[in-house]
Amino acid sequence: MAQIKNIDGLTIDQVRDLVDQGGKFVIFQYAISILVMTFRQSSDVYFIKPDESAVSKHIGFTILTLVMGWWGFPWGPIYSIGALVTNFSGGKDVTHEIMDQIAANYGNRIPGATNPANPYNLPNANPVNSSSTSANSGYNLPNQNNNSNSSGSNNYNIPT
């Protein structure tokens, strides 16, 4: 299960407020090469608060790519450059996908919202329809009826 890092102790309402203020969810990339094989991977999701820099979150992935990513031919340099560009541009922004999943489980978008940058209604309450939010959601949302047999690599631990 993929984790969302840097949200410890935050509630859904606090996450929503921080996203309103400019916070975002991002994924960083890295590449590792061994001669003829190159692996391009993504990090867990990181929540970057409005007053934080993404540099402290991506520096490890960037250094790993600089040291280990170039050695595979031909994809090592290609994947390494792509990972470095992504990381230095702040990571791949997945805020909308995470917020859409939260909205699907904790409240729908507000029609005609006054703040188009954050048109979500996210009360700190139980999911809207917990029977329809099982294994298909891909996210490990609190108060969700998770099927212990469900699998997938895109599960996120979103706080209540």
C-alpha cells in the first residue's frame, strides 16, 4: 500500500484547508540502472504544506538518480533526465486525484462553488456511501469498508 507522507495528525478538514492555502500532494521519481536494465520508479505520495519546500522531500530521490540512474543503456540517461526534471519542477502533482477520491468518500463537489480552486465539500464525517467505496476506490480511506482480499498498489492512508 502506498502511503501519503507528511500528513501525520491532520484531519480531513485540516488537509482541505491546507490545500486551499496552496498545499499539494506530489509524487517524485527516481531511476536505478544496472548495465542493460533501468528501473524507473515513483515515490510514495508526499503532502507538501503551503509553507514547505519540496526540495527536502525529493533530495534523496534526486541524489539516488544522480548516482545510480545513468548506468543503463539506453534508458538510464533518458529515465534519469526525466526523473530529475520532474523532481526539480516540484514533483508530479496528484492533488486533484487525491482530493477527488476524498470528495467521493466524504462528500461530493459543491455545485457552483465560490472557490473554483477548491470546489470540495469535505466534512469530517463518515463516508457518503460506504457500500460503494470498497475495493474499487484504490485508496485506504478511514471508515471505509475495506475488503481484506482487495489488492492494489495505489492505496493511500488519508486521515480522518
